Amino acid sequence: MKTNTKNSENMSQREKFQLLNSEVRSFYEYCKEVGMSDDEIDIICRPLMSAVRRATIKRWRRIIILMMLFLATGYIVSQTDSFQWHVAAVARLTLIKLLPLINWTPMYYNQCVLGRLPLQNFEAEPVSTSDCIACEAIQNIARIANTDHNEVLNHHLLRGAPVIVTDAYTDWSSGEYNFTGLVNNDDRLRESVPCRILTNIRIGKQPMDLQEIVSRITESNIPSWFIHFQNCDIRAVKTFRVLAPRPYFLSPEIPPSHFNWLLLSKNYETNRYKYLEFDIGLIIMSQLKGQTSIQLKPRMPCENICGPVKIDLQETETLVLSNSLWEFEYLPGKGENLAMITETDWVET
């Protein structure tokens, strides 16, 4: 027995199976030689088969439990900020390495794989000269307060007139709107890459994420600068909504904004307006700090019928407009300025 045990310990797994198979065949042949039927052999081997079946079930149960523990541990780890940060960093480095082989930037800047159908197609001339009657008499923008959705919609937007609401956020305090602090305190926000960006600050790596934008603003010591950018990343869109929550006068039927813009400047004085290209819909601009000069220019073919409208949007004021008839340009104000613009799908009915 000692020799057999020692030999079996030195045997490979395949040799053990071959030995076991040989012993089972010998046992079966012996049973047949003594005249036993298959049913009798089955009764004799039943305890062995039951033991084998129990061992198999036990082994699979152990495998399933280990797999569930592995998946649960993996899920818990994947939800940690540290894991997500490292995965995002590795993914970003991999994508940068792939740029010489595959130009993935156009797909990155698209919010959806399938393009969202525009509400209006300007190449097909959606604005006719008959529509220009809505803006031909607009020369000034009304400022209203203590309003509601019905007044904003029926008295202003549906006749093509923008409107400024002066009490949209009466509890605003300019000291609360720390853009750099908001970005630096959110790991996922720092990695967000804006869709469109324009600035006089020298742009470094491309694409430039919000962390890079903050570092350029805070570390460059530039005495005069401006920057505006559009957020398409849904996490960034949601995070920046805290700067200007949903105005009280909007109907619950109007969906949340799908894109937003931030306009920042410091001591940047210029006479050249900066053009912002919006989707057609409801545009809401909230002046969080300082002031911004805005110029609304009528779209073709209304440019010879309607005149441009100029507005100075002051701190705590909110501009609301449907931009189906208007193109949007702005000038940064003196001193430090911060404004946020939201784009919302909205069809005039």
C-alpha cells in the first residue's frame, strides 16, 4: 500500500484517470463474468455515483460562490473614485497613443453616435420673410420681475421678443461662484473636456480638459483674459447646473438643458463681439458675476427687416430668448465676469 500510495503521488492527473478507467473496466468485466445483470451492477455502483454527483455539485457550488464574490468585489472596487480615476487616466493615455492611427476626436465631440435631428434646418431656409414681422418692431428688451411661465411665454417669446427677468435668483451672491474651486473639488469634472472653446490664453494640449483650463487661468498670471466653452459631457452639464438652478418661471413641461456654456473674463476690454453657435431652442443666460454686453442679430433673411438689439446684462439678471430668429454675440464686461448659458430643446407652439 505504501508503494502504491507513493506511486500514485508521483503520477500525473492523466495517468490517474487512465488507472481509474482501467480499474472500472476490470470491475465491470468481472461482474459480467460472474453473471450479474446491468441492473444489479447499477445497484452496486449507485452509492459511488451518488458520491460522485454530490462532489460535482459541491465543486460547482464552490465555483459559483467564488465567482459571485469576485464580481461583487469587482463592482465595489469599480465604484471607488480612485479606481475610476486610474481607469480614466489609462483610457486617456491609450486614446492619445491611438491618435496617429485613428482620429477619434470627431466621435468624441459628438454627444450621440447617431446625430440628434435638429429642430430646424437653416440650410432649407426655415425662416421666411413673413416670419420677420415678429422682430421688425423690437428695439428694446423688457425687464420684468415677479413673473410666471405664461407671461414669459405668451407676452414675449411667442412674439419673438427676448426678455430679461431681474429676480430669477434673488439670493445670488457673487462670492459663492468660485469656478476654480468647483472644478478642483470634483475629480470627474476635472477630466471633462469641453466641446467648443475660445480663449486668448495660449492653449496647450488638445483636447484641453477643465483641469488644464483652471491651471491656465490660475497659474498664468495673465492680467487680461477671456474664455468661453461649451459643455457636452452630461456629468459636467449636471454639475454646472448648481451655479444657476432652474428658474422659477419655467414650466415643468420644459425639459432640463442638454448643453451649457460658461463665459469667464478678467479685465478683457475689446470691441469685437464673440459669436456663440447654439442649437435652436430655448436659451437662458444667467449673469452670475459682473456684466456682459450682448448683441442679438436677426437671422437671414430678416437682417434687412429687423435691426440688431444690444443689451447690457447686469449681475443677477437672466436673459431668456428663443433663438429661431436671433444670432447671439457678446462682449466681456470690465473687471471680473462669470455667466452661464443653457441650451434646451423647445419648440414654439
